Amino acid sequence: MKSLRMLSPAGLLVLALLGACVSTGTASGQDSKGRLSSWDNLKSLTPGQEIRVIMNNVKSYQGEFESLSDGGITLRQAAGEQTLARKDVLRVSRKGQDHQSRNALIGAVVGAGAGFGIGFAVDHPQRNCTQGPEFFCGLPPNSHGEIIITPLGFLAGGVVGAVIPTGRWHDIYRAR
């Protein structure tokens, strides 16, 4: 395996992009159970926000948040309002925001960068010249790899970013 000093600029670019993808995929926003056990966490909900309530008997209810009291939580469903007793509530989750546009843009940029790096590496496999900066060493007047593969990477990355599921359910309360 080559050391990092021996990699071409295109190889370093691809390596950096892969590292960025892996590091963003490992971030997690999960709260510990201790912070989720407070009924006061539900005060952050706003009327109309989509929630899911799971009861001690494992029955679940999904609808729009209406109101909160010390005795229970009220949500609006298609059939009408439903008030659920606090003592019977096991878990309450809220639906996260959908970031499809943002993910498509990030995917397109990463895909274009990867496409450029791959196209550059395909067009310029040899870097053994002594004139000029190493990055531009041996560039032919017509390099088509970057011109063709960069837009393909842009499109592929945008599609992948757009279909990645977001807006998952986030627990905001769990009974002890």
C-alpha cells in the first residue's frame, strides 16, 4: 500500500471525501435514558407537531400534539382528540424535520468532487514530470475524464442524497 506522501492529489481528494462521508455517518444525537425520563421534556412540543405515543400495553397512537398536563397528553387524530393518561405512557416521540433538499445538495457536491477526483485519476495516471506544480503534471490539452465523470458524480450524489431517509422519530420522553 502506498504511503500518503506517494498518493496523487486525486487520490488524496478521494481519500478525504471518503473520510468525510464516514465521519458524518457516525455522528449520533441520541439522548441517554436519564435525560429522557422527565415529563417536562414534553413542554418543548408545539401544538400541531406530529408525535407518536407508545403506551405500557404496547398500543401506539400517532397524531398532532394538542396539549399537555401533569395528568396526561392530548393529541389530535383523524377520529378526534385522544387524551392519554401519564401513568400509562411508556414513550413519546416527535417526528424530526425532513432535510431532503439539504441532503441532495450535500450528496451532489460530494458526488461531483468524487467524480472529478476519479476522472482526474483516470486521465492522469502518471505523475513523473519535473516541470511545474505536481498537481498539473502531465495534463494533456484535452482531458475528458473530469468533464464526463464530474457531472455524473454530481447527479448520482444528488439522487443518493435525496433518497436517504430523514425526518426519523426522536424520543423525547421515556418512562423509567
